[in-house]
Amino acid sequence: MNQQNKSSINNHNAKIEDLKALLPDYLIGEGINLKGNFTCLNPNHEDKTPSMTYYADSHTVYCHGCGASFDIYDLFAIQHMHATVDDNRAVYNFKEVFNGLAAYMNVNVSKFKVKPEDAERSKINEFNRKVIEVAKNQINQTDYMQKRGISEELAKMFNIGFIPKWVNPTTTIKDGRELTPTPRVIIPIGDAAYLARDTREAADIPDAEKNYIKIKQGSAHLFNGRALLNDTKPIFIVEGEFDALSVLEVTKNATAVALGSTSNVDLFYNTLISIGKQKNKKGEAYDPVFLIATDNDNAGRLAAKELEARLNHLNYENYTVNIAKNSKDANEELVRDRIKFTNEVESRIKDPDDYLTGLLARIQERKDKPQFVPTGFDNLDKLLDGGLYPQLYVLGAVSSVGKTTFSMQIADRIAATQGRPIFYFSLETSKDELTEKNLSRLSFELASKDSGNPQTARAINNGYWIDHKPEYNLIMESLKAYSLYYSRINIIDGTLNRPNARDIYQRMRTYKRKHPNEKPVVFVDYLQILKPIDDKDTDKEKVTKSIATFKSIASELDIPVIVISSFNRSSYQNPVAMQSFKESGEIEYYADTLLGLQYRAIHDDTDDPDSMKNAMQSDPRDIELVVLKNRNGKSNTSINFEYYPRFNDFVPSDDED
């Protein structure tokens, strides 16, 4: 950015604050006495007793009745530019309001240039408002709401309407294209935002239009978000607008808010934070009870876990309930059996926990779809009761025992035999190096007396095998085998741009939202060299925050997470133990399973100073995997492997203790 642009931006920022400070002059000019409370300026609030106050420190007005908080830009937009208020928030184009306010207050400033896209957005919003206004007077032209189990009375309460020949305004205004009109129910979710739902029977909708049965117009909003302001009734949190309407249709003892999409969990969370701040500012308590009732599919279950985690973080009471029973969602269940649905909703209001029923349902699901992921090592799977569960595993060892090789081999086998997606976050070894390790191991496993010699990762990297036909054929065979599943192994090379644990959390959450039916396995190599979440953190704080975040990934996203950890230097000459892990207290606390790799020679009762040196130089090396902690299986036990370091291969040993 050049200096002139910087200067222009700084000038605008200064003028924005200067204009904001003119609020008392503006209010006095509007005939308002600032010495006491005055009638609320929110057009949606019938303020019978003056409830709004001017706060000089923040240059805002605040209503103690409706909770609305406005600055001078909000008020000018409402009173002079016909802006509407949605959920106590004025909706307008800031640049246009800034320019208009400056002229109104006779302040000489350089005006904002209103870009064509801003004008276009304003035009679309205005069109959306007209659609909502026209549609609400035509709801009696369709019986679609009744087919979905929703009464006309409830539909009118939410200004739900109908457009017999609706066209997408965004496409029409932006592209100028003429589209085929379709009959749509219009469900407002904001001042200039709505859901347009095709009312035709599924069989009558052409295949090319099936992806557009539900179209959202305007910015993202929560449906019935105002209900969050009232904590006197339990609040059902559902996915779709029709699900919220279904709950409201059958009970007066609770209310319901729809996310609109499972991707709106963040919007819901931020809205609650904003409401909490408003309530705190007014000195009011806010103690809502939330009943999480997302859809009965993988995306819904993932959203429920996210919602539960977010609500727990805010210390709000919450329960995950299943009011849809065997249907996909609440509305489907309402249509299928209204009486049964009504009884279930009322039952969950009275007894939201319903813990035992939920537990039995989860057990049945686990029986039908086993949770564990086999590692590819039968001896390890036996110890872990089948394999890896949606938990946090920490694998530690001293240098050069093969931590990375062992974990990469597990990742490789899971991808090869089960087709599960693997996310391997490597902070020490590049993607090329890890891939060459995998190819080296495959060449070792595929080699025979009639083939060429297996190749080390370094030899593969150097390319000497290309000029030797037997070795060339073996490596090409290895490449062919690897090509069948390598696309499932996502190696994220963090050697140059190290991520922190939060980055990994965000990446996995985004992936799960886009692919709710996938069950990935996450590997992090390794814990101590992750970038800190906060640059000011000590080493102990870094480990604590990182390991806690990985625990959240496992529990919230319902996937296995394997984190590699280094050992304290004092542990190099001693058998593995809990205290071997750096910052062991935090790791021990958060990990569901703690594993340690070590040379079997560590147990040798000998005075030979070369005992460990010989063990480290042998080929294969005798390695022991010790289970130090296992929440769901055997602890303080071990299994043995032969480790071929040249070819990056661990082989279960027949010589088990």
C-alpha cells in the first residue's frame, strides 16, 4: 500500500471518530434532552416509559428496555435514510451513511467513494425487503405450510409469505440473466434476508434445479434469533427454519432458534457473546437453558458436539436431545406423527437430560458402526481393544528410535487398508522425505529373491535406481502400490511455516463440516516444536494449550488424534515412564492413551557400557512399545517390534514378553 493510500485511510478513520463524537450535538438537534432517559429510538420498540440513555464515554445511546445500542451513524441511518433495525442492529451501507451524515452535520471531510458493488448490494437488499413485504400478503395462495405441518397463524407470526413466480434477485441484478420463475415460500430471517423454498413436489422439479430447492438471500442470520434474548424458557437449537417452526407449532413451554446451516455455529456463538455483554451492561442475569436438537445425520451430530463445546465454554446449561427420533429432522417427525412428536418435545422440556435413552442409542450406534480404527499392527490393536478410538493418543520416545517412522507406518496402513483420510502434520520432516520413507518401506516389503534390492529413502531421493533395471522395476512396483491410496494421505508440510494447535483445529473442523461422513485420523509430528498459540506463552503454557486443543479435536470432531512427543534428556538412560514426557503433568492429564517407544536393551542387567550403543547400531533393532496409560484397555504392558531403520519398517516381533 502506498503512502498516499495510507494517509487517506488514516484520515477517514480519524474523521469517523470525529463524527462519532458529535452524537450529543446530533441528539440535541433532534430535540432530545440528554440529562435523563428519553424515549427509545429503536423503531421496533414501543417505549412507554423512557428507557434510553446517552453514554458520553462510548459515544452511544443504550436502551435499558430492548437492549438496543446505537451510535450516531446508526441513528442517522434509521432516522434520515430509512434504515431498518434487525435484532437491535441497524442495517445500512456505511459509506453512504458517512457521506450523508457529514453533509447533515456540515462537516467538511473527503467523502467515501461508493463502489459499484456496494451500490449493487444495496439494490439487492432493497429488492429483498420488497420480496418479503409482498410475499407476506400472499401466504394464503399456497397450502405448502400446511403440508409441512405449520399453521397459517404461526406462519403469519413470522411474516412467512409466498411468491408464485420468484426469481433469484442476486443472479438477475448481478448477471442480468432471465431465469425461469418458480413458486417459493419466503421465510424471513432478517430485514433483507430470507429463505426461498421451492414448493413444487420433488417429482416435478427438473434434475438441473434440484440443487436449488432451498436458496438463501441476504447475509447469514439465525432464524428467530430474538428468542435468545429471553432466558425464561428452554431454547431448542435446531438446524432448519422448518425445524424451529415445528417446535413452536407444538409447544408454548419452550422456544426454538434455527442455525439455518451447520456452518453457522460460529454465528450462534458470537451472538450469545454479544447478548451476554448486553445483559451484563444492564446488570441483568442471563441463564438460558439450551436443548440441542440438530439433524439425525453425521453433519448434525458434528454440529451438536460443536454447540455443546461452545455452550460449555460460556458456562450455559445445555443438553443434546433427539426429538426427531427415527426421522431425519424435527419437521419430518412432525409430519410423520404429530402426536408422538408433540409428546417427545414436551418430555424433553420436562426431562432434557434423558441420559439413559441417549446412552442406549449411542451404544447401539457403536455396535452397528464400530468406532475403532485398526492400526495395521495386530499386536497393537489387541492392546488397544481393536485399534484407535476417537481419543487423544500421545506417542513419545528419545531421538532416533523411530517415532516418525512408526506413526507414518500406521497412517500408511490405515489409508491403504481402510481408505480413511489421513492428515499428517509434519513439522520436522518434509513431505518429500516422508513419501520417500513410505516408498522405501514398500520396496522392502515387496522385494523378493527375484527382484531388485530394496532402496533406502536416501537412495530413492538420489535416483541411482533409475539406471538399474531390477531396482527400477521394484521402485515402479512400489509407486504403483502407493498410487492406489496416496491421495488419502494428506501430508501438511510445516517445516517452513509451522502451524499452532489452533490452526490444526480450524483446519480439521472445516474439513469435517465439508465432509461430515468422513472419519479422518490426525497425526501431529511433533508437539514440542509446534508454534505457540500465544507468542507470550512459556514452554509449559504452550504444551498445556496445545495438548488441550488436540483433546478438543478428538472429542468435538469425534476422530482419533495421535500426537508425537519428545522425551526429557534425563530419560535417555532410563526406561520410559510418565515423567519421561516433557511437561509430563499436562500430557498425562489430557491424553487418553500414553505410549512410549524404547530399545529393549534398556532392561539389560549388564555393566557393559556398549550395551545400548550396540542396540542402537543393530539392524534390525529390538524395540519395545510400552503402554503407560490406557483409559479403555491394558496399561503397564508392552509389545515388541523389529525395526529396520534403513527401510523405515516396523515388524511385530514373535518374541513377546
